Amino acid sequence: MKKILLLSLLFIIARASVAQQNYNDFEGAKVSWFGFYTGMLDSMALNPMVGGNDTSAHCAKYVRDTTLYDNIQVRPNNKLVDVTPYASGGLMASKITMKLYSTAPVGTQIQLQLGNSSIPAYPAGVHSEYAAVTTMQNAWQNVTFHFVQLTPGGTVAANNVDKIVMLFHPNSNARDTIYFDDLTGPAIAPVGVQAIENLPPFKLYQNSPNPAKDLTHINFQLNVSGQVSLKLYDMLGNPVASLVEQNMKAGTYAIPVETAELPNGIYFYVLKKDGASRSMRLIVSK
């Protein structure tokens, strides 16, 4: 019995000694941003079921694209500290966790890849891989990712990770809707220990007014000049309007959008630049 208690104590101490980071609680505290993603993302979505495993008012909503390996990239504001404590199948290995609500059936797989944003190709740009499966449908659950492997052919060192790639229901054409919150994993290295790299090329803001009746404006800020794409989609992902498709200088912009002829409903506008993309929700109500 004493031996069992000692092992349990050592396990608790080992787990507690590894600092962890909540990358975004969607209530104002965040130390990350979204890079490339293939589906439709709303980073200011209302919680579909407040209470139980998630009492937050807001979370991220993601509608999966039908591409086989649809993915979302989370970019911490700095490199992660040494991720070695997570890259192990041992009992004392640290775990990446998050809260999840999904329309997908129970048993749907979710994969995570820890990698480096400067090496986009797989497998070279990946350090390690993790997996979990859903245990609930249309309800919040706490998901724990378990180590799968150090990626064969990966060239990223354990202290050079600055990208987390999430693949929900990989190798399928399912158009699942998922809500997620409180993705928590390896701590972020203090600024000054490692330089912040790959700052977002733009900031996208909520349109105003929202809901819109006849006219609204979509506001964004470009940190560097370059080619910009801004498009409007309906809830099914069908294109509604191409609002911007041109080279633009760094600065702040307000793009007018006429909504008088649009049916009432929820739309998404997507801004893309330099391989990064972000979307936000626009509501039309007359």
C-alpha cells in the first residue's frame, strides 16, 4: 500500500512540475492566434450549451471542410518550451487537453501535431503526434490527447515548436460542426528567451453594425502590404460575394458591405493574406 501511495504521489508531483498554458479561453485571455485553416471558423461564437463541462459564454466554432485532412492551425505567440514531457507514452507523461462539443458521432478521432510554422511540409515540419476520440455527441466533454509517435522524418526539435495543428475526423469528407474551448498544453517560452516569430499579418474585427440591416462595414488592419482576399459566405459555405481581391498597403481599412438584398440569416466573412486566414460571423436582420 505504501508503495502504491508513493507512486501516486510521484505521479502527481511529476505532472504538477510541468507548467501548462491555456492558449485561448475566448473570454479575452489569449496567447495564441489562428493561422491557416480549411473550414469555416468563428472565434467569437456563443457557447451552444452553457454549463456542465464548459460554463464560458464564448468559444470557437468550426465547420469542417469536406477535404480529407481538414485542419486548423493554432499559433502560440512564442515558441513552446521543451515539449519532451508530452512526447511520451509513459504514465507520467504530461497531457494536452481541451473542451469539445461536436455534432460528430461518438468515437470520432481527433489528431494533434506539434510542429514548426517555418517548415509547412509534412512530415519534416512536425515534431510529434497525439490523438483522442470523442465520447459524447452534442454535449461538452473534456478531451485528453495521448502521445502517438515522434513523427518519422520530422526535423523539428522539441524546443522549436511554434504551431499546433488540429485534425478533426481526419481522412473523411464529413462536414462536422465542432465547438472547442480552453486548449491547454505546453507552456509558452517567455518573450526574450526566444524571439516571437510569424506575427499575424493582419487583424480582423467584428463588422459594425452587427446585426446589419442595409449596410455594414468590415474592419481590418494590415501589418504589412500584400495580396488580400475578403469574401462573404453563407452558413453552408457557399460564396455570396467577393469583397476584396487586390494588393493593399499596410494600414487600417473599413470595407462597406451592402446587405439590403441579402436574406436574413448568419453569414461568415473570411480574410486571407500570406497563407493566414480568419473568419468572423455577420448577421443580417431586417
